[in-house]
Amino acid sequence: MSTFGSINEILDFAINEEEKAWQFYNEWGQKLKNKQMQSAFADFAREELNHKAKLETVKQNPRLLPSADKTTDLKIARYIVDEANIQTAVDSREPDVQNAYLLAISKEKAAFRLYQDLARTVESEEFKNVFHMLAQEEAMHKLKLEIEYEDHFLQEN
């Protein structure tokens, strides 16, 4: 299992994941027929861009970041969601919206874990608070997606 080599690698990974999340929500938001679901995905896309900006701000303040020995033990695999499944859903002629929701829920759970783990590694209260806030936002995304999923797919079955 790979580990991160530095806090910058972790932040680069998190920034990249937020960019991918934005792309995912943006693309799916345009494909969805339900206006409420379109709006929810558009909101998630905007929030992911805000997360990316916050992480870039954190990265620009290296004096407040944790030492390398506290961050290199974070395991990369813990935060990765199977992108092949996402691409299959996105590329299909009739998009599998149900699959997109399940994948989005998985991505939000992985992001929550990452930010919780990062909060445990930093010494700066300012960055602890940033990572806790990001974790809570990802948890809220996951909850909203689970509620939408239940409302749209579980009641139909």
C-alpha cells in the first residue's frame, strides 16, 4: 500500500480529488433530467471548487503545515474510489444515474476520511479547523446524496 511522501503530496492529492469531484458533479448535473437533482449537483460542483481553493490556501502557508513524519503514514488507498466505474457510467449512452449517485456517495466518504485524517496530523489550530470544516462539508454532501438517492431510487423499487 502506497503512502504519501510529504504534506505537499497529500495536499496535491486532495486538490486533484476536489478538481475531479467538480468535474464529476458538473458533468452529471448537465445530464440529469430532474431539475432538483440538477440543482443539487450544481451546488456540489460549486462547493468542491471552494474546497479546492481552501486547500490551495493551506498549501501556500507551509510554515503552518505538519512535519513529514506525521503525514507520510496516511495510506493513499484509503481515499481512492474506483474511477473506472465512474467512467463507465459517464460514457454510457443512457447514463446510469443511480450508479452516479452511489459513486458520488463513495467519493464523499473517501474525502471525509482524508480530511479527518489530515486534521489529526496538523498542529496548527487554524488548519485543524479548516480540515474539520472540510470533513464536515463532505459528510453533509454524503448525507444529502444518500437522502436524494433514497427519495429517487429506493421508493421506486
